[in-house]
Amino acid sequence: MRKYIPTHREISKNMIDAHLHFFLRGEAEAEARAAGGLSTAEYLGQTLADNGIDFAVAMGTGETPGVPEAHPKLFHCLGIHGGDLVPERMKELLPRIETALRAPRCVGMKFYCGYDYFYPSDPRFAPLYELAGACGKPVVFHSGDTAGSRGKVKYSHPLEIDEVAVDFPQTRFVIAHCGNPWIADAVEVASKNANVALDLSGLAVGSFDPDELFLRYESYWRHLAMWIDYLSDDSRILYGSDWPLVNMRNYIALMHRVVPERAHEGFFDGNARRVFSLPKP
């Protein structure tokens, strides 16, 4: 008999999705359909409501946020692309980035290491890390594998984030996707640097049966749970879905099974609320 896994809404009133995407021009339509949904503002709003989510953080994909006031529950991280930050443009860009970062619904920055061919420690980014620290807003790095063969994963290895975590102790950093598949390396970076958190978004895609997926890849999920135990600080793991690339209800159920029950309250709500300075519901 299949084990029943309740949705988070059946366990707690409060929940934050710390990592999803909202696309203005209909990108990811095929991926959204594969996950059993639509990549639209209306469908996003319904998905958030159906899953009992108080707030969600959308990852921007360019110099400007790329996220409209699509839904009152939606905040965003300012997307940063390394190719824009050439020395001759920095004087012009920094004030614009600061204005965008200080906007009320902007809660951080997102860097696309691996998709952009740069290391997090690239000296061009130092002023942005300092700015994020001064604004009290975190820096999120794409980390680990990339979607598609054009990414270069040497730039997105989580060990690269250790250098900036040490050099900018006043700034909070988030390693997205827990550095998958380099989970042990990502956890080590967080373990030694108190200003680093891990989000567990995007570890599965599409629409799936949570029980079947857990059993099929049980050794992987137990490996992840082992390293969460190694971290010994449940306050620095965050729930994120990577919607619309995954069916949110299924992913929540999967994470309920993977993440130790003792950590659920912080993982699904309080940790992200603290890291991104989100309001109470």
C-alpha cells in the first residue's frame, strides 16, 4: 500500500517558496506543461493559493527584475548577468542596480554562474556583494548542474562560493539547488560559513508520483538527508520549488519525505523569511 504523504497545507498554515521563476514572455511553456501546469500569472496565483504559500521569491533573469507586480505574494531577486558588468559600464550600472535592489519587492540578487561563464569570485562583482550587504539583502548563486549543454559547470561548482563567503562576511549568500550533484561540497561551504544558506530547489522536475520517485532514487535522497544532518544547523536550509519546471504539490510532498521532520517548520517557512527579510503573512 502506498504511504500517504500530506501536503504542507495540511500540516502548517505558513509556507514560503524561496526559489521559483516567473517569465514575462511565455518562456518555459513546454516545461510548465510537462509539470502539469501553465507558465502564466493566473496559474501561478492559483498554484500559490492551492499549496498554502504565503510568499514566493522569483529569480530575475536580467539587469532589470523581469518580474511585474504579477501577484501580491510575489517578491523577486534582481537578476545579474556577468557580461553586463564590463568596467566601462560600472559607473552607469551601479546606481541603477542599487535603485532596483532597494525597491520594496526586491529581496536579493541572483547570479547565474555556469550559464554565464564567470566565477563568483570575479573581482567585478565585489561592489555588488558589498551593496547587497549594505542593503541587508542576500546574494543567490545558481550552483551545480545546468539545464542544457551550453552551461559550463566549472563556474557553478559550490566550492567557488567559499571564497566570497569568507571575503564578504557581512553579506548573506544562498547556494541554489544545494550545489547538486556536489551536495557534500555545498554543505561544507555552508557548514564553515555562517553567512551561507542552501536552497533545495530544482532537485526534481516535471510531474511525478512523490512515493515512486523517492523509492526509485532512494539512495540519492538518503545521501541528501545525511548531509543535512552533517550541517547540524537546520536554520540554513530553505524550501524552493523551481516552478514552473516542477509540479509544486508533488515537490512539496517529496521534500516532506526527504527533509527530517524536525526541520520542517524552519525549512518550509521561517528560514527563508529570515534570509530574505520577508514580512509575516
